[in-house]
Amino acid sequence: MPQIKEKRIITDKGIQKAVLFFLWGIFIKMVIADRLTMFVDTVWNSYEQFEGLTLFAAAVAYSIQIYLDFSGYSYMAVGVSALFGFTLTENFRQPYLGITIGDFWKRWHISLTEWFREYLYIPLGGNRRGSFRKYMNMIVVFLVSGLWHGAEWSFVVWGGIHAAYHVVGNLTEKWRIALCGRLKINRETFSYGLWQRLCVFLMAAFAWIFFRAPTLGDAFGYIKGMFSCWNPWVLFDKSLYALGLAKEEWTICAWGMVIVLITSYIEEKGKQIGEVFCLQNIVFRYLCYFALFMAVAILGVYGPDYDASKFIYMGF
């Protein structure tokens, strides 16, 4: 609101960053996320027919899909707004690089997380009224967050799972630190940080099953199938290529994810990708613009059956 009332100054640097954000957002949305959608939807539409490893792969793919879909939409919104001189809140900050579930939620859908903290968690008392009240406030916030996404039990369970992650994580923190000390595990090493991030990603991926499932029964049916039978040969017998994505499509996804990981690494080191981009020579900047534009034009998923309104978060 203050920005609407104030005079806005549009600079050359601001335009450069705005165009980069928009192109980057549409790249990760249309080239990677929409491509993964074909695999995820193929598996989910008939999950009873698939064995555990395929279901696990689809759950991981959906975790990546929903992140790139929603962050891509957010980047596009930030870019378009910046062209008019408005600065929007950063909505994602490499959430899957979080080392705890609490850290994950400080990085994921930041605008909504801060809204719930300011207008629900703090008014309920926050952490100022003892541990029991703090944990109850956490549970209420996450259950309400589930209901905010939809009046389905699957969303409520999704919120409840994240509430349980928070409560159990807080209650066992001292015990886990003590255990690491007894086992002489150095918690400052790269390997331990990698283990933490892997655990957070798998915990989030498990919860996303309830978010993606049409009903609570489908979620439990999917999980049952995921843990029932694992056939490792599906990774080598090319059967995955028949599930919505051919070999070439998987290759595009893989290279796209490499680019995402590189940019995430740069940002995780405390460098804003927009600022780093603006410091580069003009030839490099325009080559990046051209490469992103051509990648979307040539590799983007669209056509007669494409519905531009099908952002995952369009329904919320």
C-alpha cells in the first residue's frame, strides 16, 4: 500500500532484473514443472497399477513440480510488478535446502507463512505462554493452513503432518544433539548438512502426497502402494519412458534441474541472482535473455491442449 501512494522510480537496473525474473519464472514453470506434470499425472491417475519405486519417483517429481510451478509463478509476478516500479515480497528462498522443517517454512511461500505468523500465531500467544501453549499454537496454525488450501481432509492431514514435524522436532532437538555428541558426529560438516537437507526433502515429499491426493483414501492408497513392492529394474528397463515422458524429455528435465541447482547454490551463498546478473557484461546479459527466451519457445510445454491457467496454486 505505501508503494501505491509513493512516487515510483523505474531504473535501467530494475528493468534488467524484472525481465530476468520473468524469463526465469516462465522457464522453470513451462520447461521443467509442466514437463514433470505429464509424468506425475500419468502415475497419479492410475496409481494402483504401479509398484513402489515408480510411486516414490512420482512423489519426488511432484515435490519438484509444485516448487517450480509456484516459484515460477511468483518470479513472473515479481518481474511484471517490477516493470511498473513495484517491489513484491520474496516468496521462495531455496526451501529444499532448509536443514529443518522450521527452516523449510521460513523459505517456502514466505508471504503466506508471515501472514499466518502475524495474524494467527502471535495473536494466539506465539511462544510467550509456555511450551505447551506454543506447541498448541503451532498445531492450530498448520491445521488452519491446511483448511486454507481446501475443505478436504487430505489438506487438514497435510497441515497436521507438518505440525507434527515441528512439535516432534522441537521436543527431540536436545536429545538429537546429545546423540550426535555421543556418536562423535560432527554436525558442522558438509555430509551432515547434506543428510539434514535430504531428510527435510523426504519429509516434505511425504506430506505432499496428501496435498496432491484427490481424497484422503487416495493418499493412504498411494502410500500403501509406495511401500508394498519395490522393483529397482524400473530405473534401468526404460519403463519410465512410457509414463508421459520420453527419454529426451527426461534429459531436458535433468539439465533444467542442473541450472536450477546452480542458481540455488549462488543464492544460498548469500548472493542475489538479480544483483549478480546486473554486474555482468552486457553481452552476457543479453545472451542469458536470449537463451531463456529460446528455451521457453523451443522446449516449453504448450500447444492446443495447454491451459495457461493450470498453475497448481491457481486453485487456491
